[in-house]
Amino acid sequence: MRKLILLFGFLILNSPIYSQNAVQLLKSISKPGTKTLYRVVNLPAADYLIGQQALLSHSPTRFSAVNLNSALQLATEQSVTAGSLGSPLTIYGPYRYLRKVSDASEDLNLVNPAFTTAWKNINKVGYYNGAHHIVNKSVIKRIHSGLKNEGGHPNLEDMQRDAPAIFHPMHGNPNYTDVFHNHEEQYQTYRQYGIKAVMQLQIKKINQVNREIGLDDISDEMYNGLMQEAELWCKIYGMKFE
């Protein structure tokens, strides 16, 4: 298993920071019926603590860090064992990470039986598999158009894939367009205050929806994890956090 993550890291070891973050879901060789999520993040070396906090908030099985001159590469592996996938509404991370988690949930042996219906409902939500960006993709595109960094202009698709995301059963429901697609409000909030304020705005709106349909608010632990992911995202792509 360690050879797999070393190989995964080696493939991008000498790459620039932008567009080289990745998440992979692989079957475990040593433990049949188990899968492993691998995540690699490249960021400025000065931002190690921010990256460490964000990645460790997911309680990975392994964590490693490699210095690449002025840059740093962090890697984690996380076992997905039988019955280990609980409520999708407690899972957060970059959009690309959630898409791999939803892939894992298609193997119902990995899902806690109490949440089988919840995962089936999440995976019915079209192409998105129930995962949606906290900061809307269109807003990210507008922010991206104004970014100029020493390392060059970041790739838009990668910037969107690395954006903080959650699962929500009302994503795609037209009744909640004002909550999930309030583009102008999000963009103006970013311009004035930064990504942290946009995250706070959207989490408040999502909690309001949750109460309407009988779900719990986003927990303090999940809120803190989302903010850590948001700050990491900002550091990688040169955005204003606050």
C-alpha cells in the first residue's frame, strides 16, 4: 500500500503547484473489500501548517510531507472499509475529493447500513452525485479571471475541483436556486471581504435549508474543517481569504 502512494506522489513530484493536486480511489491489495482514498496537495512551503490542519481534519490513515524547494507536497491515504461510510451530510472537502467518496459509496458494502438510503439519494442527483461547491463555480470563474500570480495564471478547472464542497440532497432542486446559485451576492461578498465571508454566507443559507427539510445544522467540527479547506484553497491559488 505504501508503494502505491509513493508512486502516486512520484508522478507529480516535480510539477508546479498549480493544477497538480489530486485524489485517487484504489482497491486495497492487502485487504480485499477495502478501498483507499489517496490525496496529494501542493502548496507554498510557508503554508505547511494550514495544509497539515486541513488534511488531518479528515483523520487519514497516513500523512506525509515532502519539501520541493520553495513548494511543499502533502499526501494522505484514508482507508474506506466495510460499513465505514456514514452520513454523507457530515463529509466535506475539495470537490474532487467528494466525487471520489461518492464513487466509493456505489459499493454498498462500504456504506453503513443505516445510511444506505441517504447515499442512494445523494447519488441520484445527476452528474454532481449530490456534491456541490460552497462557492459557486460561476463565481470561482469570475474570481479566477482577476488572478495573476508569480507562478502564472492557475488552471480554472483545477481551481474549481479544489474548491470546498459538501453533499446536500437539495442540490439541483429548483426551489433552492437562491441558496446555491446566488452568484452576484457571493461575488460581491468576496470582493469586499474574501472567501471566508462567502463561506460563512453560504453555510448560513445551507443551515436554513437544513432546518426547513428537517436536517441538522452543519456541525462546529465540520464548519471548522470547511474553513481550513477554504484557507488552504486560497493559499494554493492566491485568493483573498479574509
